[in-house]
Amino acid sequence: MSRLSAIRPVYWISGVLLVVAVVVPLLVPTYAKKDPHLWGFPFFYWYQLLWVFLSAILVSISYRLLRAEERRRRAEQGLGDPEKDGDQ
């Protein structure tokens, strides 16, 4: 078994979500235009602002996926729930 096949799909999914949140706003051809306007704002401004919210959503989804995977992994190993073990 290779090391890549041992990586769980949750890690791949959250990695792709994080890459999308970082890379897509950096692709200049996707926003290098003035039209269409939204409430008087050129496309560039509202598109970038939209990606602020989309990135927050993608990072939140990624965090929740990884947190659930960590809880599942700890339960499999009998280590318990890290949130119930106390604040350290």
C-alpha cells in the first residue's frame, strides 16, 4: 500500500477546498474587467468581496470535516473526545 492510498478522502477534500479558496481569487483573468456592475460597483470589487465570504465558507467546511475526522480517529483508537478531556 502506498502512502497516498493511506490518506483518507477527508484530507483530500479539505485540501481541495483550501486550494480553491486561495487560488481562484488569484486568477486575474477571472476578474480583470469592469462589467457587469452590481449596485454601482465594478465587477472587480464585488467579485473579490464575494470571494471573502466564499473563502470563509470553504475554510469553515474544511475545518468541520477535519474536526469530525479527528474525533472519529480518536474514537477508533480509544483516546476519547478531545473537547471533553478538558481545556489544556
